[in-house]
Amino acid sequence: MRDDEVLITITPTYSGCPAMDAIKEDVNAHLRANGYPKTRVKVTLSPAWTTDNMTQAGQDKLREYGIAPPVDAPSGCIKHFTPTEGVKCPHCSSDNTRVISEFGSTSCKALFKCDDCHEPFDFFKSI
């Protein structure tokens, strides 16, 4: 790396995440648009990313976007297993929810539906 280059290291949620190339391009574009013309994004798999790395701010942003973070799973839910019901709805905060599909919009999410507000939502699986 040269002195005038910005190096960003990112770790995917899944080692085979198909979005990594797009994420790298977005990070580079954002940096360049904000005055950093020489940038490089490096992807690393070690140490592996886990949902334990998710900050409170990150969890809040997922909810604002309509995605339930792993901490919104029912208490006592076994980590690394997708619950079948009871995930807190990011739209209305109800826990009257049920899984529709083990996989949502990406493989790191499951698709749920709220039986109170009737909205579908993704649940970010515990990794």
C-alpha cells in the first residue's frame, strides 16, 4: 500500500456472499466521491464475521430498514437455528410472527410474516 492510498478491509457475513463484488465497488465509489481518489478494498475471511459483531446501531438500522436482527428472535432460541415463530416484527414490534421460508432475499436471512400487521419481513439469521 502506498502512503496516499486508503485501504479498507471488509469481511462478508458468509464466505460465499455473492454481493461482495458489488459491496467492494460501492465502498470504492463512496470513498472516491468523498475525496479519496486512491482506494483499495480488501476482502478477508479471517477472523470470520459473526452476528456477535453487530452493534446496537447496526441492529437499529436493520429494523429501520424492515429487517429483524438476530437479537429479536425469541429468548431461549438456539443460536444458529432459524426460529419458526416469535421473531419481533420490525414494522409493528409484535412477536406474533411465523417463518414463511428458511431463505429470504439473501441466504443470510429468512422470510417471516407478521400475523398482526400482515407485513412480510426478513430476519437476519444468527451466524
